[in-house]
Amino acid sequence: MTAPEHPALPVTFRPTRTRVVLLSVGTAMFVVLTVVSLMLETLTPGERVSFIFTAAVFFGVLALLSRPKVIADEDGVTVVNLTSRRRLAWPEILHVNLRPGDAWVFLDLSDGTSLPALGIQPGIGKAQAIRDARALRALADARGPAATERSTPEG
């Protein structure tokens, strides 16, 4: 069995199909609710604004749900989840986990915590998520604490 190849850096992992579905549904909902509000003659201007505002809120929520990604570069990894962004140096990442049944990848960190990385999730694209998790794991193994220890001479 050969070792997985490392992708060229920088590389961005994100659930592309999920993102396309969420943004398409959000756009369609916005257009439909806006058109309905403009076509119903019995609505007051305030009610029309309420329809359009509600459509914008729906779109905003779906756009927020489409935000997650994981960006790997020479210096480390940036994990962008729904409402947070965290920068990690390679040595901080001990292991990349995507177990059967997991909703997304978890990064085991050197401080003893685990960070969910929603940018790699098997929901719609399971095969792609597995490939992405393996690629990120290979990068973390090659650049993480074990690689740092191998490159440090013993004294």
C-alpha cells in the first residue's frame, strides 16, 4: 500500500456539493418570496418588505451554513466553521479523524482538545470527504509533531 500523495499547497477543502445546494436553495427561496410579495396586490408596502426581509434572512442562514472550509498552507491550517475561524500551526495537529458515522472531521490538538472541521463532511459527498480527510491527514503527518521530532537531531 502506498502512502497518500500530498496535495499542492495551499489547498482548500470544502463540501462543494453541499455549498452549491445551500446557495441554490437560498437563491431560489429569495427569488420566489420576493416575486410573491410583489405579485400579491393585497399586500401593503410593509408586508412586502417583511416578505423580502424574511427571504433575505433565509438566504443569510443558508449562506452561513455554506461557509465552512479548511485551508492548508505551508505554515498550518485555517479552520473556518459556521461562526468561527481558527488558525493552527502544523505541530498543533496530532491527528485527523473521520470515523464512520462522524458528521465531519475532528482534529486532535496538542493541547488535549478536539476541533471539529466542518469543511470536510461526508453528508452529500462521502467519497470526496474521505479523500479530503486522507489528504489532510497525510499533510498533518508529514508536517506535524512526529515530522518535527524526526527532523530534530537527538542530543
